[in-house]
Amino acid sequence: MRILAVLLFCAVTVWSGVAAAQSSPNGLGMEVIESAVAQADRIEASMGRGPMSETAIEEARAGLETDRRTLALIATEIEARLTPLETQLELLGPVPEEGEEPEGIAQQRSRLNEEIATLRTVARRAEQGSARASALLDGLNEMRISRLREQLLQRGPSPVSGERLQSAWDEGARVVSRIRIEVLTRMAVDDAMRSLLDRLALPVLIALVALFLGFVLRRWVVGRLTVGLTPETPRSRQVALAAGITFARLLLPAAGAVLIGVGLMNSGLVGPTGQVFLEAGIEGALVFVAAFALGNAYFAPDNGAIRLSSLDDAAARRAYRWMIGLALVVALDRTFIHAGQDGRAGTNVLAAVNAALLVVGGLMLWRFVRVTRLGVNVVEAGPSDDPADDDDATTQPTQPIEIALRIAQLALRASAILAPLLAIAGYYGASRFVFYPAVFSGALIALCVLIYHVMREVSFVFQRQTPEAQAAPQVGVIPVLTGFVLSLGALPLLALIWGATVTDLQAGWSRLVDGFRVGETVISPLDFLLFAVVFVVGYMATRALQGVVRRTVLPLTKFDDGAKSAMVAGLGYIGIAIAALIAISTTGLDLSNLAIVAGALSVGIGFGLQNIVNNFVSGIILLIERPIKVGDWVEVGGVHGTVQRVNVRSTEIQTFDRSSMFVPNADLISGTVTNWTHSNNHGRIIVAVGVAYGSDVRHVQKVLQEVAEDHAMLMRRPAPYVVFMGFGADSLDFEIRGVLRDVNWILHVGSDLRFAVYERFMAEGIEIPFAQRDIHIRNVGELGAAFGSKPNGAAVRRTGSGEDSRPPKPPAGEGPDSDGPDNDGDVR
């Protein structure tokens, strides 16, 4: 019921605002204001008479919260209506000091003043009523907190004493006797057995249908889903089947339990007391069925292929058994404790049943945490009686999730120990507050984790990721969004589990919508959330439009790749700017105050961000002027590469080494950049060729010209030509010069021309020289005398004489130092 209330409280808030606007014919909401004032008077009088019951406090809080919100909406609406009236009054100008004002203007001024005064009076009444409702809410909240504190700290007699157990037995017997008497009384009203059979026909038929849904159909659906399922089945299919089996095990038995309860209540045989226990039993059955479905999804004791946990078969079976036992305890609590409170059972029987259930439940919770070992990667292989096995300090948590799970483990273990002790000591309210919210919180988190796993695997299926990619650590967009939405949705449910009410959630939502005031500025978190949502939607729409234009529209045009890239980038800038403006206008943010702050900080921001702004403006200039564009071959700082994209801050250039170089846009605008393919892909190629002295230079020129003209990549207009560059130290130097059709092929064409030149020269007998050097040694005789022997070895030509001589062979390990070659190439 609380979950249903969570889904409806937003609708109640919206309806209250609509009712405020429609409550009065003139739209001022005076009837609502008077009604709110009267209700505030009644609640204030009730608070003055003494302590109020919990039900009365919640009813009063709900009414005051609705009135507070409604009156605030009325005041806001009136302020919006005052603005145009005050503008009209300002346009009329001041009342003339001398002379009479024209009758029409005077009447209009009087009418505007009356309307403004009336609206201000109503707005003041609404603001006063809203402030009074807020003050009364604070008083009721203090009263509620004080009552809760008293319930948690109140201690009664221990339920385990003999006298208390006997009293509990007597009170339980009286409740059972009351239910039996009610049934017998209703049966005695029937005049004949036929009437009784008529009453039992529908419940029996419903019970048969429920048994069919809960057992036969469930087993058939689960069996059909698990056919052919093996551990080798893809993980996405395993999770999908686990989700399907979980919903089958949840919905079908739950429908059967509800049908049985409805059939018994409609039979007319159950009295008021029995009907209370029957309704509580249905709630308990639904809790048990939910635990049964979640336990089979996580631990799957009979089929490890669809198991979501990492436990082995033995540990999974034990964890499942303890979880089912814990769910049975919770179901019995919902059936007997809650029904006993509503059915006016005695305090002794409630305390005794509560203590017994908490003792059993604490043991099962302890064993469940011990088997699953939350926050520890070590799986318990088997049962152990060694107390040292409970020490988890051997595994130190290092990740945030592991730390959170370790904290959850400690909290659950503390709850499992503390709750039974409090119940035995007589702290009835504190024991229940410690145990059951912790259990329900764990169940809610487990359900959210199951949904997260399903959405994660669904995203993998849509992305068509391989099993290897799925095994790698990664985070996708869909899982992140799913986790964010589940976290936001779980927060109000967790608040309800730990004692919050629908009124608390409604008040929190109102504060989130209203925001908080800083001076004259109202800051609303909801406005920021709305701004983010609208901007993200606009951003995604811009990206989608860019994709459509890039893939559908631009391929039909004759623009080059650079122009297409510039159009897509410009469309992105415009779309993001429009999305930001729409988001600002939608949330109604007042930027006038921010303009003052921005003006004060503009100097400092200008110094700190001038490079970023410079690069951004330079990027826009590059997109508009297009001195370089995507696909161009450029040279920047001696590095050659191809432009990949022009970003907001920098331009990405992929070098011919396949590395990416990011150049600031300002450097491209202010520096020197060589663009080899700016206007077209034509480019000149120069191939240097050297021939030996004595070659026929005219014949060489003719051969080189033929080689150049034979290559298809060299353009005919302008035609390639051969240039005799000069007389080199070792060769006669020629160059083949021509214009390429595509300069990107310059390396390939240069290689082809050199191959062709070498082959033609070999065929024509033209020699390609290589450098040769002669060594001239001076003072050979003196060197021979220094070595003490006649020179021998290779013939060496003496400088200036032309006679051959042999240099002396130096002794082993000895010889003159060499000063290296001089300027003439001689060795001294």
C-alpha cells in the first residue's frame, strides 16, 4: 500500500494546484484560503488540547501540507497577474500635479489601483496562510518525532517470563475463539446446507484456479523457459531467462494467493476479526512469494546456468534455504503481528510472538549473511563450525562497492544480534525498527540489482558485443542511466521502509520544487534538473540531426569533405546554443543577477581563459574561412599529416606515422602552415638524376623526357620537362620536373620514375657515377725512416712525383698518431 501511495502522491500535489486555480470564479482562490484558515484553526485547537494519536497527526500533516502548497501556488499566480497590471499603471505615468487628468485615463488608473490592491490583499492572505501551515507542520513534526522516540525507548516486561508467557497464551486463545465464534455465527444464519454449499462454491472454484496458477502453470512456464539451457549459453540469454523465470515465479503464485483471499472474503463466512487476519495473511503470502522469486533468481539452487550470484552449488542451496526461512519469518510477522495490532490482540501475545519471530529471524539472517559473505570475494565452500571462519578480515576491501557491501554486512549482522536481544529485554518498538527495515532494504536493493543486470545484458544485446567484450570491465550508457533511475526510484521507497510517510515525501517534493531562497534569488534543484533534462534532450536531438545531415543530405551534394565537415560542425554549435537557450527559457532562470557577477569576474576569467577563447574563436574562423579543412595534407612545424577534424579548441592531424597530433587552432591561424591540397590535389614532383662525365647530355635529356611523359600520373598540361641543373663534383646533375594529378601519390610516382630511369640508363649504356676518393700520403721517405724499414704493402702515389712507393709496416702495437684528414683530403 505504501508503494501505491508513493505513485499517487505526485498526482495529489498536481491536483491541489489545479483545484486552487479553479476553486473561485474570479480565480483568486479566496474559498481555498478561507478553508485552509479554518482547517488550521481546527488543527491548532487539537494540538492545544493535548497529545494527538498517530493517525490524527498524519491526517493533520497531510491536510496542512496540501494547504501550504496550494496557498503558495495561489500567491505565485497572483504575483504573476500583478506584473502586467503594474506595467500598465507605469505606462499611464504619474498623476499630473496641476490640472485635471482626462476622465478615461483617470478611470483606468482607478480600476488598475483597485485590482492591484485586491490582488495584493489576497496574496498577503495566501502567504500568511502558507506561513501558518508551515509553522503548524513544524509543531506536528516535533510531536511525531517525540512520539517515535517514546515508542523506541519504551520498555515493557520481558516476554520470556513465565507469567507473561501464560498471559500471552490466554490472549492468543481468546483471539482464536473470537474468530471461531464469528465463523460459527455466520454459518448458523444459513437455513439449510444448500445455502452453505452455495457460499463455498465460489471460494472452492477460486482456490482451484489459484492452485493451478501457483503450481501447475508456474512449473510449466519455468520448464519451457529452461529447456536447452546450459552453462555454455550466452550470458545475455541466461540473464533474460532468469528475469522471465523470476517474473513467472512472482506473478503466478501472487495471483493465486490474492484469488484465494478474495474468494474467502467474498464467501461471507469470515467475520471482522478473521477478515483482518486474512488480509494480513495475503500480504504475508505476497512477501513470501517475492522472496521465493528473488531467491531463485539470485541463487537458483536447481539450475546454476541462470544463477546471478557467484556462489557454488552447495553455498547457493544453503543461501536459498536461509533466505526462504527469513521470508517465512517476515510473512508470519505480517500475518500475526500486524493483524494482531488491528485485531486488538493483547500486548502480551504480540510481544511473545514478536520475540519468537525475531530470535528465529536473527539466526537465519546471521546464517544468510555468513553464507553469502557480502563484500568478500571468497565463496564459502562448505559448512564449518570453526568460529574463525566468520572472520572476514583476511580480505581487505579496496573498491567502493566492496566497502559498501562490507558495511551492509556489518549492519545486517548487528541487526541479527541486536533485534532479538531488544525483543527479549522488552523493547518491542526498538526491536522491530532494527530488524525489519534492514531486511526490506536488502530485498529492495536486490530487486534493483536484478533489474540493473537485465538492462545491462539487454544493452549488450543491442550493441551486439562479443562475449570477450562483455567479459572486459566496461560501463555503457544504458546501464549507467538505468542505475541512476533505479537509485532515484529506490530513495523514496527506502525512506518509507525506514518510517517516513507519504506526507514526508510530499513535503520533500514540495521543498525540491520550491527551492530555497538566497537573498532575493530563489534556487530550486528542480530547475537545475529540468535545465539538465531539456539541454540533454536538445543535445541528443542536435547529434541526431547531425547524423541525418551527414549520412542522408550531404552525400547528395557536390561539396567536398572539408565543406561537409564544416557544415556538420557548424550545425552542432548552433544546435547546442539553441538547446542551452531553450533550457534557460524553459526553467525561467533569471540571468540578470548573473550578469553582474559575470561582469565582475570577466577580467579575471579573461586572463585565465584567454587561450581557450582564442582557440575557440580561431576554430570558428577555420570553419568559416577554411584555410585548412578535413582531408587536407598539411605541414605544421616540419610535420606532415592529414587533417582529421577541426574541434573547438584544437585541430586533429594524423601524421603519416599513424599518430595523432593536436595543434591549437590559434597556432594554425597565426602561424605558417603549408597546405598541399588546399584548392586542388595537384602538386609538383622533382626527381634528381646524375650521370657520369663524358655522357651525351642531349641523349640523357631525351631519355629522361620520354620516361617522364610515359608516366600516367604526370599531367600533360603543364607538360613535364627536364632541367640540366649543373656540374657536380662527381656527376652531371639533371632533374625531372612535373605536376602530379594527385600529390598524395608523390612517393609512389617518385619511386616509379627512378625505377624507369635506372632501367632505361642500363639499356642505353648511360653510366650513373658514384663518388671515388684517392689517398695521397706526403713524405713517404721520412715515414719509412721513422719506422726503420722499407715501406711495403699497397702501392701509394707520392704527392707531386707520381712514383710508387710502399709505406713501411709499423711494429705491432706501435705507430704515429693520426691527426685526421686535412682540408685537402690528405692524411698526415
